[in-house]
Amino acid sequence: MVDSLIYLAATIVGVAFLLALWRFMAGPTAVDRIIAFDSLTIVSITGIALAALAEGRGIYLDVALVYALLSFLGVIVVARYIERGF
Amino acid sequence: MILLIAMSLLLSLTIVAAAILAIRGGQSLAISILAAGLVSLLASVQFLLLAAPDVAMTEAAIGSGLTTFLFFFVLGRVRGGEHD
Amino acid sequence: MFSLLYLLGAILLVGGAAFLLSGGIGLVRMPDAYNRIQAGTKATTLGTLLTLAGIACLRPDWALKLLLIGLFLLFTNPLSSQVLARAAHRIGVKQAPQTVIDRLEQDLGEKP
């Protein structure tokens, strides 16, 4: 029962991942690509949590925490760079 | 099992796409660095799906965090020589 | 089999995934970069929080770690969105033709 639920959620999340990837490849400005990068990272956090639920291993969630930290740090650094070039 | 294989295939596709963007570049060097960071980030998800969480954590922290930060720092310093 | 917690977890999980999908659709369909910032940050944050809450309902022993991830996302994501929007405004990213008002431009014009 839990398995089919995870499959459904993972399919929807995969479609969202592909849409964000399209925006990352095709974004006209740099800001579009940065927001697509942020969105891809957040969708990946959900994917990692679903993989942890599917595998039944709680240690995967630590990696998701590192991801949340890295997403924030990366977006701040890039925004600061395009704003005033360090 | 099917779920992990499907996620792994999707991630491989994404890694190739981001690597192409990192090589060919968008408008600027910053996009290339961002795409290289994305390659590293998704490679660490791939490591995670191969059941190696410690390798994935190291790859995410160093390959994506530290390298991207260092590249942007250096790019900000040497900006006068950039032909764009 | 169908306990209440399981039902709640299922609804939260699929609802969160639907919010993530709506965020992805908004990221593709919105006309300019500022609207894409809204769609790509707010909807994704809500979708991730709902999905984490659903997983916490399905596996109650992971609830503390999931709460930590959710709190961290809730604190940092609006901050990065705001910083990114301000940077986009400062480097002069074009706005959609349907834009009716730009309060930041007005404030910057009034100040000096």
C-alpha cells in the first residue's frame, strides 16, 4: 500500500523536476537559471526524502539537511555575485 | 527497486544536460559555474541512490558548496580580464 | 490497515507533490523572471513542507529530523527569494508588459 503511494508521489515529483530542468536549460536571463537551480535543489530534497521512505533508511535524511544548507548558500553567493560582483 | 532505477535514469539525463550547459555556456561564465555546481549536486544524489550516504554528503559539501563558492570568489577577483 | 495517521500521511504526501508540480508548471508558464521567482519559491516551499509532513505521518520515528529540515527550509527559502529578487531588480531584468506597479522603483525614485 505504501509502495504505490510512493510511486504516485515520485512520478508527480519527477514531472516537476523535468519542468524545472527545462527552465534551467532554456531560461533567457541568469536570474531564471538561478531560480530554476534553487527549485531543482528543493525538488531533489523531496526526492531524497521519498527515496528514504522507499528504502526505509533514516540516514538519507541527513543528506537532505546538507542539501537545504547548500541550496541557501549557493543562491546567496550567486545573487551577491550578479548584484555587485563580490 | 523500480523507483530507484527510474530516479537514477532521470538523474543521469539531467547530469548530461547540465554538463552540456556547463561546457557550451549560457551568456556568461557565471552560468557555466552554476551548471557545474548542478552537475556535482545531482552526482551526489546519484551516489545516494547507490546507497552511499557518506560519499554523497562529502560530494555535496565539497563539490557543490566549496567549489562553487571558490569559483565565484575567484571570478569576482579576476573580472577585469574576462572577455565576454 | 487504514489507520487515521496513514490516511493523513497519504493526503499530505500527494497534496505536497501536487503543489510541487504546480510550482514546476508556474516556472515554465510565467511571463517574466519576478513571477518565476514567486512560483519557483513559494509553491515549492509549501510542497516540500507538506511532503515532509506526510512522510512524518507515515514514519513517526523520523519526525524530529524531518521537522529540522522543514524548519530550515522555512527560514532560509524566503530569504534567498528576496535576495534574488532584489538582485534581479538592481541589474535591471525586464518586467512583463502586464506589470502595473513597481513599488521598489517608486521608493528608489523618491529617496534622493
